[in-house]
Amino acid sequence: MSMLTDLLASLFGMALLNGEKTFWLPEQASTAAKNVDWIFMFIYWLSTFFFVLIVGLTILFVIRYRARPGHKEQPSPSHSTLLEVTWSVIPSILLFFIFYYGYKGFMDLVVPPSNSYEIGVTAQRWSWNFTYPDGYVSENLHVPVDRPIRLVMTSEDVIHSFFVPAFRVKRDIVPGRYNVTWFEATKPGSYQIFCAEYCGTGHSDMLAQVIVHDTGEFDRWLEESSGFLDKLAPAEAGELLYKQRGCKQCHTLDGTIKIGPSFKDSYGIDHVLTDGSTVLAEENYYRQSMLDPQSQIVAGFDPVMPTYKGRLKDKEVTAIIAFIKSLSPYGAVEAETETPTESEAQPETDSATDDLD
């Protein structure tokens, strides 16, 4: 048996028994992958067997019973109960077998274990947000190894589909409702997340990673990551939020135009809106654009940005604004003005010393 499987693996690139990457499928990295691959390969080899059998018999009959000069037509039976029962019963047994294992595998994929760790998933054009129980949101999905993960998923705009090939997990995400799926990763590493439902011009860019941590490392990562707002300068924290919350999918930093206006040099200047009015891009403008984006649409752009009201905390809004300001010369001048220089701060120190004397 081992020699046979090794031969098939070498011929078709299918090392299925050890979970390695194969010709047909990526490596198995979850508890569900083995069962999915098994039923897939069973149907594949079953189809191959009957294809070879039927085509082979067809070729044989064409050659053996072809019309030949001087050969008269021979009488043949028009009915065979045994043959008809055979070709009805055997396929029926195989179909019931496939249905049983397919249904069993489907139920295993859609019913999460009761002890699952729950993570929220928000899909929007064209990014992913993953929300952990402590409220931290990341652009990539971080999970511990050998622990069931329950994903509660929703969409902010159109239908998306969460797909991790290495886990054999795929689930549509529909706006206005919650869909649930789960998996249990078996190997630490990084695995690709795709959106498997066409969702617009940036569909192919809607990518993320599942980072599977070793036992104990996940809790440390979450603790360290959750407090980044208190550890980083506002502009640095804002840059991190720009990447995590999907801003980079629509707003560039180099002045090029994408789905929305570029953040480069956008602070401190007047923007023309679709109604012909102008608005000065300052703190309140950016705050309103994040919480009520449809109220101020810059001319030349479509009103496609979703609201971040209830999704961004005040500290996060402030950090993003600080980052946008840092990309503009006007914002840089304000930052320098607000920060006292060493020469300005020194007299206050001397005065305080004189008072003490």
C-alpha cells in the first residue's frame, strides 16, 4: 500500500498522506483539511476509474463490432435485468457513500466547537479587519495553534468571501447579517487569505494573512499589540492604523489618485466638494470624513467610503489625523510650533530655579 501511494504521489504530485503541498491542493494546515482532501481525491479517482473503464470499453466495442465486408448482423439480447440492476445499484451505493462523507464533513465545517476562541471579521472594499475580544483590531488574522477559532463575519458593503486554501475554509460574507465559520490550525506559520467573491476593481488586492502562533506566543502578541496607541507617538500610531483599517486601499501616500484622494499634502488646503463648495482640510474635516463620509464628497470621487462611526475610538481618530498632518508641510509647521524648542524651555527652568533660591 505504501509503495502504491508513493508511486501515485510521484506520478501525480499528490503526497496526501503526510499533508505536504500537492499538485492539486496546498499543504494541509487545519484539522478539516485532511477530510476535505480525502473526499476530493476519492471522487477524483472514482471518476478516473469509470472514465478509463467506459472509454476503454467504447473503443473496444467500436473496433470489435465495426462493420466489415461480408459480415452480417448478429442477433443480440435487447434486455438484461442483471446488467441493469448492477449499473444502478453500484452507482447508488457510491453516491450514498459520497453524500454521507460530504454531509458529515459539511456539518463539521459549519458547527464550531463550544470552546472556540471568537474573533470578529469585517470585510469591506478592499480590506479585512479582525477584532479580538479585548477590542484590538488588526489587518491580519492572528491565531494560536491547536485551538478552535470561531469567526463571526459581516460585510460593510457588498458580498465578499473569506477563503483560506491551506485550511480548506471558505465562507461567503453578506452585508446586513452575520455568517459563522471556524477552523483549528495545526501548523505555526503564515497562510494566505483571499476574497473569493468578485467585489469590484480592487478585488485582487483584498489580501491578508493568517499568522498562526506557537502555544503561548499568541497571548503575548495580543498583549503587546493592543497597547500600541499608548506606546507610539500619535503620527506613528496613525500610520499603523492607516495600514490596519483599510485606509491604504483607497488613499495613497505619494500623491497618486486611487479610489479616494491622496493623503499627501492634503492637510491645510481647500478642497472642492461635489456641490461646488470648498472646505478647509483641518482636524474637524478629517474627523467628519471618517465618521460621516457621505457629508463631504471631494469633487471627482465617488461616494463609496463606508462610515467608521462606532468602529474607531477617539484616540484612533486623533492618531490618524496626526499621521495625515505629518504628510503635509502645513501639518509639519504646526507640529514644530506646538513643540517648545530647547531655548524656549530653558528660561522657564532657570526662572523656576531662581524662585527656589
